[in-house]
Amino acid sequence: MDYLLANGRVLDPSQNRDEVAHLVIRGGRIAEITPILPSDPSLKRIDCDGLWVAPGLVDIHVHLREPGQSYKETLQTGGAAALAGGFTTICCMPNTEPPLDSPTLVREIRQRAERETPCRVYVVAALTQGMAGEQLCDYHALKQAGAIACSDDAFPVQNAEVMRRAMLACAAYGLPVVTHCEDKSLSAGGSMHRGVVSSLLGLQGIPASSETVQIARNALLAWETGCQLHLQHLSTAVGVALVRFFKAQGVRLTCEVCPHHLLLTDSACEGYDTNAKMNPPLRTESDRRALSEGLIEGVIDCIATDHAPHAPFEKERTFPDAPFGIVGLETAFGCIGLWNHQQGTPLSPLEWIRLMSTAPAQILNLTAGTLQVGAPADVVVLDPHARWIVNPDEFRSKGRNTPFRGWELIGKVRYTFVGGECVYSAAG
Amino acid sequence: MPHLLSAHDLPLAPMLERIRQYREGTTPRQGRGTIALLFYEPSTRTRGAFEQACVMLGYHPLVLTPSISSIVKGESLADTVRTLCAQGVRAIVIRHPHAGAAHTASRFSTVPILNAGDGAHEHPTQALLDIYTLWSHRGYPNPHTRWLEGVKVAIVGDVKHSRVARSNAILLTQAGAEVWLCAPPTLLPDAPLPGVQQTHSIEQALQNAHVVMALRLQTERMESGFLPSLNAYRRDYQITEARLQVAHPDCVVMHPGPIQRGVEIEDAVADGSRSLILTQVQVGLTVRAVCLEYALEN
């Protein structure tokens, strides 16, 4: 079916476009964006008065849990959650069982995703074999199999020389290295940010330095090797300062921030709510403020969710025993809307969409995040002012593990199109 | 549900008065039913006192430890609590190595949860016992006033990992005491706790102190690299008669037990005239009875 998205505010950061217009989808592609209402009766018309029409959102940090952990999430449920959250392109992380460290597994997940979800799924492959931090993967073969980057995510390479060699090799094959920065010797045993709250709760802490030490190390190694480095989920004020410094030196460095680190602090752990347990942990108010400023200033390049679904029985455990991570796909847009509102709307609509679509696509060189005529019609229709209450029982994700249950968020996804097909509609 | 998870949950003054009544011969009203004592960690004092307290109040104590329950088969804390509730227990007393375990249990419980020690978080009934010991030692001043105003209490030892220190800091400051936490630098809390002083200097902590509480030092702290050696700890932090010369002349010494003689405290002090250690043990039963009664009555 061909569509006419009539009279919406068309926002396309890739063309710096922000105007009220009509967007036509034909044959699965963006056919035209025009100020004159087309009169073609074959088009299915969707009135977008007061709504935004934007390129589909892009999340470069998602855990889909396949293979091996389908009790937490599947390609199908994770894909459906993405589409409901306005994401048309997502990148899945390799910390599965077994880890995505071979071309066969990378191919298998890509092929299965094409069959099992309309959402576009790209694979971030492991950086070392078995994510054990010792032996390099076959980056050449992984790239040929379709991996778009390499990362050991939550099992970051501890040995600096292994990391240096991995970066050297990835640079040669044009694969960005994506890193979760955590020095495990500093964070071992910790389950929340080390500070006043952890001291009161008697919980072992994860110090800010466990992140910043590795940010500095990885940035220095990227500088030396010329590798393209992307830092995941910044959580500390000093981390933002380090990124600012290394960018000023010309290091090929980008970074992301998660909505929860912009909205919450370690005080959310009071009462031992395991839905406030994630890695990196929620930090202090001054960290939260620095991340907000970093995002507004442009030191932070994009927003990613680190969508990490877990089964309810896993999050029922005691705080030290419960796994790290929260779901984020279905709340991300509304969280950023709430954050932007709290901050006094520092983000223009165009900048907001850029941070959640065009910028992450560009970081990992994905063909997404644009409304260029002729491009696949991955489009999202958003109501930026809609206020809604988070009810995890309505999530498409298998995960219910969100700290935002009962929160009023601002901004709701109305329709999601992938390749011109309407794959999600808030109406049902 | 009147869970007793933290020292903050204790109504201090009425509980002190109730403990005193029972200590002076008033017989508590008798209840009926079973109270589960869910002990994931070994315990002599606390478990024994709770068990006797159940009997004193007419309840049957159902003691569950990992080795004799389905915990060993991998049953989760949540499911164990759900099962006990379904079996109709009246309350659950829980001791667990993880901070926050009592909070976790309370989320799945339909009956009151009493925290008998959760990791490095809190041990509220121990703190109540300690402060009752001080209250009786000081001649039962009006508990509705800040009756520890002007009293300096030094808590010395592995404060970082101590649930006793955290609960005591809460109750002692409520009663107006000036609380000092003293430990080697690596065993102080990562961030200063609100309302209390923190120092690694034992001289500063003991200076003019009216009360000194010694904490047990776990030998695993040496193995895990927090301390250079037991001797170094002894030399710098052991509570000795010589060290107590700078304290207030009437200074009393306490210890939650179990004591490691010759490590955190020297024999002469533990067994000397300043020591309230045996009094602490003596009031343990009554304190637990009053806590159970409070949770079950409200």
C-alpha cells in the first residue's frame, strides 16, 4: 500500500529539513515531500496535523538475547518492542549464548531477523573469541558476514595490549570498535554506584573511576591505532570531560548516553529496587547534570537505550544477585521528551530526531536516519506532546524490568513504517 | 504492614519502655501460631534469642537454614517467602548475607518481615539491644527526650562491612548522641554516612568518648587485601586499657559479639569493669520479643 502522511511537521536532520508538508510513500520508498497536497486517490491518507513525521529511530545498543536466552527476549519480541518505540533500525549486541563471535552466527542472526521481525536488525559481533578478552576474532570474515562493528559490551577487554591489537585489526577492516568502559578490578562485586547511597545501603559500589579509567585507555589506544571508537552509555561527569578532551585532539571518537542516565540518579536504588540496577550504574546528580549538558553541547553524539530485558524471576532476586539491565525501547522517545521538558527544551525537534536517528546511523555507517527521496520509507509518526503513563504489562518486549513503571512520559509513537509498510500503529 | 527492615522502622521510646517492663517481670500476652526464622547465615546469639522470644510469646519457632530446606534445591528467596506465607506463618525473621534481602523478602510477603541482619546493611534488633543496654546503664532517663545528648559514642572496627554500625548510628543519633565511626582507611564507608563523624584515627575517636563499641574483624579482610596483617590492625585499632586513658573516665565498652579475644579488644577490657558485653547478651531475648510483638500487634 502507498501512503500519504498529510500535513505533518516533516523533520529530516539528514537534509536539515523542518517544515509542515506532505510525505508520500510509494513502492516502499520515500516518493516526495511536498507543500501541495497530492490528490492521488490510491494513497492511503493519514492525517498528521500537529504530529511529527521523521525518519525511523535508530538504536545502536540493544540486547535481543538470541541465540540462547529466548526466555528473556526473542528477535520477534525485541523487534516488536523496537517498532512500538519508533525504532526501525536496531543493532543487537553479541553477549548471547553462545556469543556472536563467528561469521556463521552473525549470518544466522541476520537471516533469522529478516524472517522474524520487520524491524531492521544489524549485528555487532564480538571483539574477542567467546568475549573472553584474550584472542582476536576473525574481523575480516565477520565484516563479510555483515557485522557492522565489534564489541565485547559488558565483558570489556581488560588487557590493554589485546585491546590495542583488536583496534589495529578492526581499523584495517573498517570496523568501528564499540566499548563498554569498565575496569573490572575496580568494579568487581559492585552492584550500584559507589557513593553516599551505596554506603547507606551497605551495597558494594562501582566507582566512577572504573568507567573513566577505561575511557581514557580506550581513547588513547584509538588515538594511537587510528581506530574508529564508539563509547557506549556514558554515565560519569569525568567521562564527558574526557570525551571532550580527546575529541579536541582529533581522536575518531563518538559516544552515546542512555535515557535512564539522563533521568535518574543512584537514589533510585533506595529500597533495593532491582529495576534500578544496571551497568554502568545510575550515578549522582552532578553526573546526571554533566551528561545532560554534554548532550546539549554536542559532546555526546547520540542516544541509545541499552535495552536489556530479563525475566521477572531474575529481577526478583536480592539486589546483589539480580542481573544488571533494564528495558528501554518502548520508553526511550517519551523519556527524552520528559527530559527535554525538564531541561527547558534545549533540544529543537530537529536536534532531538538527529540524536535518536540520523546521528546513531551515521556513527555505525547504517543506511538509515534519512527521508531522502528514493530512500526506503522507514518513517515514524510521533506525537511529541502526548503524555502517557508507563505500564510495563503492555510492553511488546518480554522484559518488564523498567524503573519507569507509573511514570508520565512526554512523547508517543503513533505509526511506524519500515520499507513503506505500516508495522506499528498506536491505535492497535 | 509493619515490617521491621531498618532501625528507622523502630519506635524507639515505647520499645525501650516495653523492654523494661518485661525485664522487670510483666508477662507478655500470649499469641498462637508459627513464626519462621529464615537464616541464610550462621548465627548463635540472634537466632537463639529470636527462638526463645517466640516461645516466650507463645509462638512456635520454625527454624529454616539452607542445609535443611528447599533453599539447597535452588528455591529462590521470593519463592521461599511465598511458600512460608501460604503455610500460614505469622511473621518471618530473616538473616541473609545480601544487603537489602529483608526488603526483597517484604515485597513477596503477606506477613511482617523482621530483619535479623542483611549483609552490610542493617541489624536493627542488635542496635535496639545496644541502645537499651545504654539506657539501663544510664538509669533509664526519659526516653522521649534526646537522652544521649552530649554523649560521645565511638564505633571502632570494620565499619564498612558492618550492619551493626549502620543500625546503631541511626538509633544513637536519634537519641542525641555524637557518633564517631573509626576504622582503617580501607574499612571506612565509601562515603561519609549522614549525621555521624568518620575518622581513621583511633585517638580522635576515643578522645572523651563515653561509649566505645568494638566491632568484630573478619579475618577474610586480610585475605581480600583490605589490611596488611592482623598484627597491624591490633597495633593500631585494638581497644585496650591503655588506649582508653584518653576516653571519659566513666567510659563503657560494648561489643555485639562474637568476640575475637585479642584481636579487636583485649581481655582486660572485655572482662573488666567497663564492659557491658554480658548485659548486651542478657537483654537479647526480651528485645527480640518486643520486636516480634510490635510487628504482630500492628
